[in-house]
Amino acid sequence: MTSETVFGHSQALLDMRDRLREFVDREAIPREHAELAHDVEKLDHVARLLREKAKAAGLYAPQLPTSHGGLGLSWKERAVILEEAGRSFLGPLAINCAPPDQPNMINLMLHGTAEQRARYLEPLIRGDIRSCFAMTEPAPGAGSDPSMLKTTARRKPGGWIIDGRKWFISGAVGAAFAIVLAQTDAGATMFIVEAGNPGYRVLRNIASIDGFQIGGHGEIEFAGCEVNDDAVLGEIGKGFAYAQQRLEPARISHCMRFIGRASRAMSIAQTYANTRTSFGSPLADLQQIQAMVADSHIDLHASRLMTWHAAAKMDAGESVKHESAMTKVFVSEAVCRVADRAAQIMGALGMSEDTPVSLILRELRPFRIYDGASELHRATLARRILREDLRP
Amino acid sequence: MTSETVFGHSQALLDMRDRLREFVDREAIPREHAELAHDVEKLDHVARLLREKAKAAGLYAPQLPTSHGGLGLSWKERAVILEEAGRSFLGPLAINCAPPDQPNMINLMLHGTAEQRARYLEPLIRGDIRSCFAMTEPAPGAGSDPSMLKTTARRKPGGWIIDGRKWFISGAVGAAFAIVLAQTDAGATMFIVEAGNPGYRVLRNIASIDGFQIGGHGEIEFAGCEVNDDAVLGEIGKGFAYAQQRLEPARISHCMRFIGRASRAMSIAQTYANTRTSFGSPLADLQQIQAMVADSHIDLHASRLMTWHAAAKMDAGESVKHESAMTKVFVSEAVCRVADRAAQIMGALGMSEDTPVSLILRELRPFRIYDGASELHRATLARRILREDLRP
Amino acid sequence: MTSETVFGHSQALLDMRDRLREFVDREAIPREHAELAHDVEKLDHVARLLREKAKAAGLYAPQLPTSHGGLGLSWKERAVILEEAGRSFLGPLAINCAPPDQPNMINLMLHGTAEQRARYLEPLIRGDIRSCFAMTEPAPGAGSDPSMLKTTARRKPGGWIIDGRKWFISGAVGAAFAIVLAQTDAGATMFIVEAGNPGYRVLRNIASIDGFQIGGHGEIEFAGCEVNDDAVLGEIGKGFAYAQQRLEPARISHCMRFIGRASRAMSIAQTYANTRTSFGSPLADLQQIQAMVADSHIDLHASRLMTWHAAAKMDAGESVKHESAMTKVFVSEAVCRVADRAAQIMGALGMSEDTPVSLILRELRPFRIYDGASELHRATLARRILREDLRP
Amino acid sequence: MTSETVFGHSQALLDMRDRLREFVDREAIPREHAELAHDVEKLDHVARLLREKAKAAGLYAPQLPTSHGGLGLSWKERAVILEEAGRSFLGPLAINCAPPDQPNMINLMLHGTAEQRARYLEPLIRGDIRSCFAMTEPAPGAGSDPSMLKTTARRKPGGWIIDGRKWFISGAVGAAFAIVLAQTDAGATMFIVEAGNPGYRVLRNIASIDGFQIGGHGEIEFAGCEVNDDAVLGEIGKGFAYAQQRLEPARISHCMRFIGRASRAMSIAQTYANTRTSFGSPLADLQQIQAMVADSHIDLHASRLMTWHAAAKMDAGESVKHESAMTKVFVSEAVCRVADRAAQIMGALGMSEDTPVSLILRELRPFRIYDGASELHRATLARRILREDLRP
């Protein structure tokens, strides 16, 4: 409902959004099945199919420059498109704008050599492969505090030997390569490691609350994993800086997609409230139901405005360090509230998997933790505010 | 902290805001005393003084067209200026953009005859007088449901006789005239009644939680109150329609001013947290304090964006019926949370009147009720959403 | 931490609790696996094993009278024991005090004929079989409003023919019989239907958010399901009255078990906070973590007192209609908050199934809906309060 | 509504409670006026009158041993009586069980010499005088961290010279004496200083949000304030230990009184909801109103149980260090929620002083700060929980 015209969205963009909406309703949503997310083969099949259809429909890769076959949308435009795609867990996959591939493309475009771009970026853009980003480690390694990085890369003649363990690596199952963050004696560095490398092993898919995560959350072991010098992505020692470059855009992109997901859950609940009768009147007539509906619209309205505002600042080249943190905290908690209310309105049906609502509720919960837990962002925000005496 | 540039605010406007900030800090804030609000004579004195200074500083009447001696600001621009003025409870008064005079000017400009405009609007614009808007009635009369209007206006030759009782009429104490809503046999109608009319009596100032309300909340009796035909404002029977015209702008304007007030409370709390030490460390180092600071910045960021967005829609001539209700609910609750946290951070000092924080906390509380209680807005929003199946 | 001595719990009971704690830690918790809940065969095996051990340990059937081989505990005593058992999802099963068998035993004991008791109650008490309670129906049938009952039982010579569909029937998968609520021309009536009846079919296990539910949530079809007259439980037409008899005890028993489950989640989180380090200090030193821990203890303390108080009233033979509703609303929401905080404290690990925390979080969520949604209870409570002007 | 019988309250106590209820309704409530709290003379007059009536009614000094003319009630019994008295801000005053006199009596009874008891305790018990407790200091002195104590007492021959400033000293206006906490070279020590002492000056009554505080919140200056050796209360150096002795009982007693106050606010709101009509139906029929009513009953039910439980532990001689902190945090926040909902239900009337609801709302707010802010208690509770690994 939030007015796009005030935010300067063109009619062409709104038309694209409407086509995407129709595409998602027709192609993505009917193919949704919870088990798909973890069945690499079936998923691969669906992904290829959807991507071909998205290409044909002119909806593919909205975030990429036209020179790379994308739609070349600004951040402000992407906000509208990604929300729309995000209504289905297959939507961002279909238009190839899903994490971790999306931020991996950013790192590869900015820092990849011509050869790296040809070998990894191009098939990623075409949608032929998936990838993952191996940063987080099990305790006592790098979790919310990346400086605790325990995975190491030691020099050997002509290359490096990587040792360590990564954990909760989204999309790892079935990924063709990983961008790995490892400690060298010259600082944290990014490496590209292919899935076929004998020193690279996806130990397991960590069972988790968010059933819809494509490629699951892998635990990966690097055991004497040898790579050549050309596996280094960008400059040695710049690993943390590069990780930062992807984090803010990734957070805001997540907000876009998850606003779409929460909006869909509430749409389903609204239809239910309009049709289900209890104690002689439709649920829609009950004020407690009404309050949940109104609060959800308010939550999503505020979420959109914060996300769009941050997007507009990114387009203007301004820093969004502060706003992206405020937005991530608010949106991650708001979409959980919305999905929780949707489930509550629907009663037992909202707890079942007969509708996607309970799966959306589960899928959104980790967003309050991933990409920086709310508590971490609050502390960081407030320390900056208090130190610089920022105006409330 | 919310970026004004993204919202297209010009540098000229930001300069005006900075001058106003300095003006409020130098002229308004040092003159704040809680008792001032109810001491008509002292307040009159201060108001005249401040208004002369505001005129001299080129900061007077931002909401009025230049043809009426105002600054001719758009709604989007006003959002920035009114927030700034709203940091002090004397700020909007100083620039003559405080309710109920502000919406009264709207009604008079839109519907007043040339004579009414000369007699009531001109001195109001100059700041020579104050006015009030007499709509609400004690139970069982018109409260949140205006259709329960009990005050009547009966025809008499050449005029009308008004009978009834009004209640919680903000600004009534010391008002030169009231715009009164009364039921006629042709529907609800607005009348202008002067304070000197023998049938008009301000019975009392209703003691209330919000000590800072200028002119208090009056209880007014109309007992055989005779007015001439020229007391009718606009057309007979259009009273409810005219009341609607002022309500949405009034709500959004309130949001602007109260964001300023809450921001000031948190500013004071931030300074306190940076300087007060407890158990060996500054309060600013404690995460529970930090969380309250961060949440307040997030609340105000979202509040500003919702308010600015509604303002931009009003500038574009679009309806904000839906957005103004969502914004009013969110902002009224958000500013209360912010002021509550500010008071909590400051401990016993936050409970005292040694700083304005506790007075701001009290002043903001009724905004969750005035201009439509949150519960009423939630029900109205949701019924529209569910009836029209609006997308979440 | 809540003092049992104040509530008059005997030392013998506290000793029993300590033995049960040890039993649960040693026998039940190590056997917990999410998949167990839906694998009827494996579960059967584990259940038999645990029940033999519980019998040997003198911990079996605390709720049953000693004449039926139980421990004969009062409600106040059960509160302590069921919480302890409830720490593991296998605990209540092990001591044969899990729903829906527990309330089914109540109905059978109160209203069963000697033959029904021999055929159904005795093996249930021994733990040889499981059962279910088939009341809820899919829309537009009986959900939170049982008067919408659509399943019918028509008379035939010497028996009845049951037709209808039941939905979200906990424990249906693998149940040996169901107590079914069906409409007759003499009012709603309870029938006992055996799983082998050709007219009885468990269509599917409804996939749901709460993975730990033993026997899942079945959808059951009754298609021309013929039963003899001796399948009627109690009197014809008393179905709703009998359902009420089980509901209040069932709610309070749920509270007991789920307090145990939430307590366990927070225990795990406390251990994590004491050992996991981030940004140079243990999580336990961070005030935001501390606030989550403190609030959880407060939530559980209040939950226990409300539950114990209702239990004590039941022991005294007083009605707990009002208190059981207040307790159910508070406890169902409190345990969800506690589990949510536990998961949040643990970060990504809290989202995984590497610990039971995320599974507990999912298992507790439906309690805000099952046994009467919070909204329904709030409305019912308030209408009684306002009608009878009950003192706040 | 909470069942007293389960908590073992005798019929005699419940009869006393009923008589007190009738007494408060007839004698205290009709005499309530906000201005009374700060008008020492008028208050004195009303207090004397009410106390005589309370003595005559056999309701005086429930907390004192019968040997001191009190009713000798246990803590568990007091919980019922103090809640009842606490419905009116004049109730605890009338039965002489209001702070700071009540905890001052505790200190005097435990540590006063025979002379001190005759000179200070006896007239206090009779209700002839009021007193205050001077501990808190303005920044950077002793606030929530008492170790920052800046007021000093230096030895002089035969006595002491006290210098310092105290702040937010409840009841200071019109107090006949103060128990003062001051630092000596042998540690913090309590002194009794009479109001007539030339070195003792109540500088002002600090205007504060809680208009109903009897004797206001004084700022007191000790300037070369000379006292004799017999002004020392108890042993030198034991000031902090004695302060602790009064704090836990004081917190729990506050909970009792404020539960009564919140209950009264909600009673008024219930009556309003039952009679006020809006949009064609009584407010009582609206689910959003119902939800506020139900949640308030749940909040007060939990508050009572936590308070009664702590009281029962105190009667049993068990430590309530942990429970009193949990109870204080919960109750202080719960009663604020209840009063806020009561005000919201009543709309503009709830903001006015035409009913006591808005004054109760203001009076309860500081309880989240006084006697240890919620944040402080949460941190202290959690550190103990995590350090000792207390079970949740």
C-alpha cells in the first residue's frame, strides 16, 4: 500500500513489478514445496526451469548491470522488485537475486580477475551454478565477532593451504564453489575454493528452524585444502574490508525480500479472516483480529519506508552504515511480528504446513540473528550515537 | 539523523531549520515554565514577545501562504520546520503554527466570508488572539463518535440559539472565539462564537495529565447562546465535512511537533547517560541503556519517514486517509515510548520537573487518545483493509 | 527457583522430583530425536522401554489413583512432577502422563462402563497402547467454536453410523482408538472408535510447526463408520459437558509440562552464555543478555505461581474456570517468550537443531492457539469480568 | 479475584479486609484531593482525623506488633490489608502503614535506644508526626549506587557535624525528623536529625510526576549540622546494613499498596466501559477494550501471587533477596500497564483529573525507578543466576 509515486518510482518500474507479481503467482508459488530447499537435484531442476522463464519474461537479474545481462536497476527500484520476488521463497532464486549468490557476485565483480570472473562470475550470472560464502565458524571461532577467525591459510610454493572449519554456511549444499575467509600472516583474506577440491568437505547440512533456506546451512571442513595463488580474491589482507562491502547491501536486500514474505503471510491470513466464521461472525469482524491486521500493515509500511530510504541513500552514494543497522533491526523484528500474527489469526491452520504461513514464520525467525543479531546492532548503534552525540 | 536530502529537502530549507533551531534554543526554551501554559496573562505576554522575534527572524507562520504573510512551505518542508519548533512547547506558538489556531486558520481560509476573515483570521494570523475548536462533548455526547453530537443550534429570526456543553476544548482558556460544531435541523454546522457572548461560558479548565497544553482544556457551556446569521462558517449542514478537512492535516502536524518533543527528551537523556556514573562506569557504557537509546532512534527514524511520506503525498494531492491513520497510531505510540525511555534512563531526575523530560512524558501521553484513539484507528484501518482486501 | 516449601510441598514429593530429574536426564533426554515423534514403530519401542524403567523407578502415572497403579498425587504435587517430566518431550510419555492419553483416561474413568474400562482404560494405563481425542474439524466445522460440530452419528439397529472429518487430532498416528465427538439427534455425544474399524481412516499426518508432537496431528475420515451401542461413552447428548471436564485439567497440565520445556531451553542458554565469548567478554557479562535471562526467570516464576495456585484450587474442589483461562493465556505466552530469548541468546546455534532449543521454540508456539487461542480466552474472561463487575 | 483461601488467609482476616474496604470507601476516598499531598497543614488535619477513625475501627497499624498498639499481622496477612488500604492514596496514611514512616519504624524498633524509641518511635506510632529517610543524593552522589555516598559526619566532642545534600527525600516536607545516612571514618552510619536543627534545611519540594506523594520529595541541605552522640541510630558503620534491612520489606510493601492503586484504576475503567456507548454499542462489547481488561486482570493476578509468595517466605524466615527483586520488577511494570490501560479505556476522561485514574498513572510511574530501577534489578538478578547457574 505504501505509495511508490512519492518515492519517485517510474511507471515502467511499476509495470515491471506487476509483471513480476503475475510471474511469481503463476510460476514460482505453485512450485513451492518445503522439501525442495534441501533436495539439491530437484531444486536444481526447478531453478533452471524458473530462470529460463524469468529470462524469457525480461525479469532476470534486476540487480546486475545491463552489461552483465541484468536489468540495471537502482537500489530504490530493486526494493520494489525484490519485495515482489520475495513473496515466494523461489522468487529471488528465479530472478537470480538470492543470497549468497547475489553478494558473491558483488565481490567477484569488484575484485575478481578476468579469469576468476570468467570461471565463477559468468556461470553464476547465467544461473548454471550456485555458490556460498564461508565466513562464520563454530565456537570459539568467528561468530558475531569476526576478529575471532580461526581458519588459517598458510603459504606454500605457488599457493596456500587452508585449514579450519566453517559453520552455518548458507547454501553450501550443492554449491559449486565457496568464497572463504581465512587468516593469513598478512591479515584476513578471501579465497575461492571449488567444491571438487579434495581438502574441501561439506560435512553436513545443519538442521535448522528455517526450512526454506536453499542449499541449507552447511558445516564445511577445510583439511589441508590446497589452492593455487590464483584462488586469492582481490588483495591479501583485505578480507574483512571486502566482507563489509557485501554486508550492508546484503542486509538491505534481505529486508526487501522478507518484507515480501511477511506480506504474503498476512495476505493469506486476511483471506482467511474474511472467510472463516466463528461464534456466528466472520473473524474479520472481531476487533482483536482487526488490531493484528492493522498493526501488521503499520509494521510493513514502516519497514518499507526505512528500506526504501536506505536504498535511496545508497543510490545517492551516501553511507548507510547507521541507517542499514536501524533498518535491519526494525525490519527483522517487524516481519517476525507480522508472520506471527498471520499464524495466530489462522489458528491451527496457521500452525500446519497446509499453507506456507508457518514455514514463513520459521524462515523469518533467524533474520533477527543472521547478519548481526539485534542486540549487537543496538549496542553498536547506541555507542556511536552516544559517542558522537547524534541527535535522536 | 534521518536524511533530508533523500526526501528532496532543499538547502534553503535546511538553512531555515538551522536558524529555527538556534531561535528555539535561544528564545523559546529559556522561557519554558510549566505554569505558563495556564496563566493566560503571562502566556500572552511571552507569546507576543516570541512572535515579534519570530517575525523579525523570518520564521513566522511557515504553514501560511506568502499572500497571508506566511512562509508558504509545502507539507514536506513543514515536516522539518514543525519538528524543529516542536522541541519546545513554546516553539509552535512562537511561529504561530500551534493547534487549535493552525487548523482553525485552515477552516477560516477555506470557508470564511471576507468579513469573517477580516474579523477572525487576520488577528489570528498576526498572533494578536488565540482561538479554540469546540467539538467534543462530555458523555453521552460526541466523543470519538461525532455522530452523537448533542449541542444544538435552533433558528431564530436573523440568527441562531446554541445550547449544549463542550468538553476538553484545548486552548479554551483565553481564546477570543470558538468555532463550534452544533446540530441544526439541516445537519451539523460550524458557528463562530466570540468569547464575549453572554451565552458562552468557559466553566473551568479541566485539570489534565498534559501540563503543557496552552490554554488548557476547557469545559464550555452554551446556554441560550444567541448568534447572528453571519456566525455560520461556510455552509449549513457541512460541519462534519469541514471537521474532516482539518483532522488529517492536524494529525500529521501533531506528529511533526511531537517527534520534536520526544527527540528533545532523548537528547537530554543522552547527555545524562554520557555524564552520569554508576557502579564505576558511565551509564552510556551499560547495554540496557544502549538498547533504550538505539530503540528510540529507530522509533524516531520510522516516525519521521512515515510522517514525511504522508506529507509528500499531501503535497502531491493524494489522499492520506489510510496513511495518516497508520502514521498517527505509530507515531503517537513511538513518541510515548521514547519519552518513557528518556525518563527511565535519567532515574529520579527523569521523574522530577528539574528537566522537561517528565513534563514531555505527560504531554505526549494523551496523543494516543486525542485525534482518534489508537484502538479506533486500528479498527477503522483493518475494516478498510479487510473489506477492500488491501495488500499488506 | 520458586519456593516449593511455601506452597506446602512435602519433602517426600521433593525427593520424588529429584529422582525424576535424574531419571529424565539419564533415560529420556539421551533418547530424544526429532524424527522419533513421527516414527510410530521406533517411538513405540522407546515408549515401552521408558515406561518399564519409570515403573521400576516408582515414577509411573503420578496422576492416577493408587487403585489404578498410579502414584495418587494431588494437583499441587503433580505441578512439580509434571514440570520435571516436561523438561524432555519424552518425559511425560515415559511416566504415562502425556496428552491426549491423560485426559482420555479421565473421561474413561469417569464415564466408562466396566467393559470399556477393561478394553480401553486398562491397556492405556499399562502403556500398551496410545489413543486420541477427535473433536476439532476443518472449516467450516468445529474449531474454537465447538457448536459448529459437523460430524454426525445416526442411529442404526443396535448401533450408530458416524460420518465426518476430524482435523488436527493430536496423537492420531498410531493411536489404538479415538474418543470421537459427534452430533446425534439427542445432542453431541462421545463414541469410542477403534483404529481397526473399516469406516475409520487416518488420512494423513498434518505437517506442523511443532515437530515434537507424539503421534503427530492426524486428519481422520469417518465414512459410514459403524459402531455398536456399547461404543457410546457415558450418556448420549453429554458430549460437550464431558469435553469441558477434560479441558481445564488439560490446560493446567499443559502449563506444567511446558514450563519444564521452557525452563530447559533457558538452562541450555545460560550454560551457553557462561561459556561463549564475544568481543572479548563472555556473553554472560552483557546486559542485554542479562536482561533476557532475568526476564525469563521472572516469566517462569509468575507462570509457576499461577499454575500452582490453580492446582491448589482444584485440590480444594474450587472452580478454576476463571483462573485456568488467565493462567493458560499467561503461561502460553510466557513460555514462548522464554524459548525465544533462549534461542536469541544462542545465536545461530539456537536456530539449529544441534540443541533442542529451536525445537522447543517451535513446539511451544501452538500452545497460544491449542486449548483455546489467547484472543478467545481474553474475550471470554473480559466479558465475564465486565458482566459480573469482577474486581481487578 | 485471586483466591485468598488457597493462600491460607483466615476468615477473620478476610472480615478485617472487608471492614477496611468499607472504611476506605467511606472515609479515605471522599477526602482525596491531589493538592492535599503537598499542603502540609491540610494534610496534617486529614491525617489526624483519619487515624482517629482507623483506631476506632480497629484497623490501625496492621504491621506493628500488638505490644506497640498494632494489629500484629504476618506479612501474608499484611499483603491483603495493604492492598486494600492502597486503593486510596490516603489509605496507608490512615492506618499508619505508609512509607517512609513504616520502614523508619522498623529501623527504630530494631536499633533505637529506649530514649530514641520514646522520643521518635512512640509519636510516630501514634501518628502525631511524620518522618523521612535521607539517603539519596544528587549526582555525583549516592543514587542507585549507595557506595557513592558524599554526605559526611565528622566527629566533634560529644557529637558529630553533618555536611552534605540529600535529594528526592520522600515525605521531607513537614517531617519532624530524618534518619540520615552519612559517611564517617568508620563507615556509613545512620543519624537521627530533627527538623528544628539549625543545620538542617529542606531547600525545596522537588516538583515531580507523582502528584500524590505525601510530603513530596524534598531536597535537604546539611550545613554544619551538629548533633549529639545520642543521634546515632544503632552502631557506627552499620548504615548500609541497616538500609538493606528496610529495603526488601519496603519493596514488597510498595507492591501491596500499588496493586491496590492499579486495581482501583481498572475498577473505574470497568465501570466506564460498562456505561459509555460509542458507535452504537457499549465499550464493554469491543474486543480491544476486552483485551485490555483481561490483560489487566492477568497482570494483577500474577502480581498478587508473586507478592503473596514473597510475603509467605518472609513469614517463614526465608531470604527473599531473589524473589523480592523479581517481584518488584514485575509488579512495578505490571501496575503501570494496568493504569495505562485504564486511562486508555476512558479516553479523554482518563487523561483528566476528574477521576483519580490519571493521577494514579502518574503516581505509579516512578515505582519502575524508586527502590532500584528495573534495569538495575535485572542486571543483579541475572548475574546471580548466571554465576550460581540457578535453574530457570
